[in-house]
Amino acid sequence: MPAIPMPAARSFSWVTERPVTPAGDGATRDLTATPLDGLGGDGMFAHFRPLFDGTLIANVELGAERAAHLVESGLADVVAFGRPFIANPDLPARLATGAPLADIDWTTVYASGARGYTDYPALAAV
């Protein structure tokens, strides 16, 4: 696979890789037949790490183990969790203890009404 060039000034600040998944969960990018085809999983980070000398933040489909792997292997400098926080207000504690994560109710995400975002129970209440 040919390398995907980075801008000469290294001003590139954001790369995202989203797998093909069922509609409705917000992750529906199909990379087939693009220069990024075949770079799923950690491949995207492995490809761009040597090309980008800035801080690389991983943020897609992370659990505690994968996040630790990406940082420990040097594929990412920092990890960030977005979506898991929606359904897990105590996400750091859940990750630290290996507790299960609550699933997001996608019908309430970005919807009007009181359901979603603030009504997911904390682990202690489960």
C-alpha cells in the first residue's frame, strides 16, 4: 500500500478511522476503495505515527486494554473517551476496576427530551 502523504508543514491535526458498522450508532464510514482501505484497527495509528511528529490522540472504539496498548506501544501519545462517557458517567472508575460498560441508547442521543445523557446510572447504583 502506498504511503498517504502528510502536509509539508505538518499542520495535519486530525485523522479519524471509523469502521463500517450497523446504521444508527454514528460510526458508518466505509473506507473500502480509499487510500485508507486496510488500515482498520491499529493500522491507522501504525501508518500515521511515523509520519506525524505531533501529539497523536486515539479516540475511536477504545476500551481500557486497547487504550493502554496504544499508549504503551507508542502508537498514540494520549487516549480520549467520548461516546462511552454518554452511558457511563463514572467511566474512569469502570475502566480502572474492569467493570462492565453500559450500552448507549442511540435513540436518545441528540434527541429532544429528558432521556439520555444524564439518566444513565452510576456503577454504584447498578
